[in-house]
Amino acid sequence: VAKDAANIPDLFTGEVGIKEYGDKENVEFETRFEFNRDDYPMVILFVKNNKEGSIEHFKFKYEFTSENLKKFLKEKAGIRIPLTGCISELDALTEGFAILSNEKMESSLKTAKNLVKDLSEDLSKSGSTYIKLMKKVISDGVGFLDSEENRVNKILTTKLKPAKKLEMETRLNIIKSFVTRPQKKAKEEL
């Protein structure tokens, strides 16, 4: 995640080592931020509140995966770090795509097609995947995203060649870029 975040100007990553023996360096961090050795590795995000200028901090309390770290940064600081195979500009278009009107979906698709035209050769395959998924959402409805996500997850449980596995993981990441989907209606109990 730090490697992916290296070029993001509003994000600084650092590591603070805490020694529990000898000079006991940086032990005050445990007290100040209320964590203990069982919490390691610990991620704390500091966010400057632009209105007041104060700094808030948030503890990462989820399973320690790069995907969860990226979601945490987006949720708490509004910093988007694309998942593997994803393209920031297209992620921004697909984020709320599934809840748009058909007219706005078509407009977003047109914008996406123009962006994909200008992509480098190594990103064009991912760009084509965004376009295909957007077209399927328009033609088949938002339910397509859930069924496609389930289908790709099922494929990923099978034995795949490394190249095919990477292709499926990239497809799954792109599907996840369509994050805002209509809520499923809960069944009413009688």
C-alpha cells in the first residue's frame, strides 16, 4: 500500500518502531494512542480537519490486508488508492454508476470510452474491462454486478494459471470499483 501511495501528495506514510527493552524507545505512543502489543501491526491515520485545523486520528481495526487499508484511507481521509489493475479516473466514473439514471450512465460510458482511448497499452485491457462492465450494467441492470462478482469469486477458487488468476483478480477489483449500489430490500418478517 505504501508503494501504491508513494505518488499521492496528500498522504505521508511512516513507521514508528517501539522497543520494549533497553532504551524503550517510543513507548509513549502505546499510552498516547491506547494500544498494546497484541494490536501490532498498528495503523493510525492522522487527518487534518481543514475547517478547524485540528488533527484527528483513526485506528485501523480491520483484517490487515492491502484492500482493507485502501478502503480505510478512502473512508476516513477521502484518499483513493486504486486496487491492483484499477484506473483512478475510471474508478471515479464507476463509483456511483450503478445508481445513476440510464441517461447519466450513457454519458459516463461515453466519457469512459474517451478516457480508455488515451490509455497506454498496458492499461488498455483494464480499460476495456471497465467499458464491458458498464455496458452490462446498462443492458442487464445492477444485479449483474453481484452475479458477476460471485462468478469471478467462484472461478478464483479453482486452479488457474498465474496469468489467468491475475486477470480474474483484476476483474474483481474493477467490479469492486462500482462501490455504490442500490441497497437490497430486506425481506419483511411476518
